[in-house]
Amino acid sequence: MSIPANSSTSHLIGKEADFNPERRRFAKLALAGALGGTAWLAQGERARATLHNIPPGMKIAVQLSSDPSDEDLQFVKQLGAEYVTIWVHAEEATYDNFLRLRTKVEAANLKVWNIGNLNVHNMEEVTLNLPGRDRKIEEYKTYLRNLGKAGIFYTTYAHMGNGIWSTERESTRGGAPARGFDLAKAEAGYWDKKVFKGPLTHGRVYSQQEIWENYTYFIKAVTPVAEQEGVRIGIHPDDPPVPVLGGVPRCIFGNFEGYKRAFEIAGSPNIGMCLCCGTWLEGGKLMGKDVVETIRYFGQEGKIFKIHFRNVNAPLPHFVEAFVDDGYCDMYKVMRALREVNFNGALIPDHVPEMLGDRAGTAYSIAYMKALLQRANEEFAT
């Protein structure tokens, strides 16, 4: 797992001019929110939200470990990528460490797209209103402030209450091991060393209303901080997007209409989507719109901040993650749709099947993505 964030050149990070959203689009969204009874920010308040300019063009990024080595950074440069994404644990999610990582990456003539914090991602306390919810929200606010202070203006967030669910690993092309999910065999979700055992992961069935109320409580608390710091928050789809897992509905970030309503509730240009193509493909018809339709809609609204560029062999109830060119989706259609809406965020390979050689899977995925991007740019240049 792992949007747009900082500027494309290191000397601009933290210094870019504020981005002024297209006024008519946001006026339309504000009106829609008012008519729907959602609590949008007033237009005057919206104007004070801070966004930083993102240069045009899609950016290829590589996900690295929490403390990338010189060899890691050299590998990124050899791939011809310009950006890196990094995930850290709670004790590493400090301003000093964020600044250290950014300085190290920029010394290698690369750029940091985002630094994620595993401890404030998939927070069961927040999603399910468990004891410690307000403490976790304050931790998330501190994390946003540290990002902004360090000149990193994007983060990915996931709102799953009982983790990512998988079953046994299966084989994809050439016998490469890959994540599998079979709904008939699903017993538990997992996140950052936590195990959420079914059939009821938290002892009862939650209602959709509870999940929506808990999301609203969270997003209304953190959005003002994101706006103040100029940080974009891209929300990842629930993986897998089964309507209910372990007694917990996946009703918000498990379908197209859920995302629409969630963005209306947030009412902020700083809140958008980390579109994981693989998760969207897992859902198939359950998502309400296919991945290309989703890109066209949310891309035109300026709501897609980052892409997890991956494929699966089939939609639910049983899928295996596949090589980018070996799933049921023609990924050029995805790349073309992104180019069509002038997406200017980052794309990373994600959940790559295991190839022989430690870095081979990442290298293969990046090369394929670069070829698709070149083709899309050439097509739109004519």
C-alpha cells in the first residue's frame, strides 16, 4: 500500500504560490453540499485553504523503506524515476526525521512525494469510535503539522476499521507468488502487526450510519489542520471492497457513491483520493463505476492525488494480484484516462508479485508504466 504533495523541484518545496482552485467547480460543489444537507465550509473559509502548486505531467514514483539507503536511491535514479514515497512507524514520524529524509532524498537529486505514518493509518479507534479515538485524532493532527513544517504536502490515509483482508498467497504468471483473496475462505484482516479475527472482529455488527458518523467526526476534526498546513490527504479505497467484513461495513470508501458523499462532507480541496486501481478492480461492479469512469469523474474534479498502478486477475469474490500487464484490466486505458484529465500527481507500482531478484518486480512495473505513459503523452500530443 502506500499523493500529490510537494513541488517537483526541491528548491520550490514550501515556497510555491498558493493554488487557486477553479472557482466555478468549487461553487458548484458547495451548492451541491448545501442542498444535500452536508456541512460544507463557507466559501470565504474555503478560500483560505492552502494548496501548493503541482507542476504539470504525471510523476513516476518508487516506494522505499523507512530509511532508504544510498543504494535504494541509486536504484530509483537508474529506473529514471524522480520521486520516492516512504512509510514510517510512530516513533519515526517526527519533524526532525521528516526533514532528515527529505534532505537525504534531495541530496540524491530526487524528491519526496509523501511520507506515510503507519500508526495513523487504518485506525480502528477512529473508524469504529473505540476508546482512544480523540487521542488518535490528535496524533494525526500532529503528524499533519510535522509534514507541513517539513515541506511535505501530501499523505495517504485509509479508513478501514479491521485492516486489509487476504487469504493464502497464490501463483500468478510464471509461478510468481502474489496476494490472493477468496471470500469463501476469508477469516481475518491484518494491519501493521494487528490481526482482526472474524467472524465479528470487534464483537458486534456495526451499522452504516455509525461508520458515516465516525468518518464525519474525524474528517471535520483534521481538515482544518490539513488546510492550514497545505497538506493534501488522499483517501485509499477499502481493500478488499467487500460490503461488510467482520461485521464492519465498507460503505464509504468501497464504492463510487461513497467517495462522492465523503468528499461533500469534507468540503475541502485538500481532501481527495489515492486511487488504488487494484482495489477498484477487485470490486468490479460493486464499485458502481469502473476505474476509467472513476478517473474521468474525480480527475475532472481535481480529486485524484495519487495512483496505485496495479492489476488483478478477476473481480470479487476471488482475485489474485497480477503483474501490471497480466490482469483483467488493460492498464493503458487507465493511463490514457489519467492523461485525458491532465492528472499531475504520482503513480507508484503497488503489491507487485514476487519475481526472482529482490528488485526485479519493481523494475519491471516501472518500465511498463513508463512505456504506457510515453504512449499516452504521444497520443495526446498529436
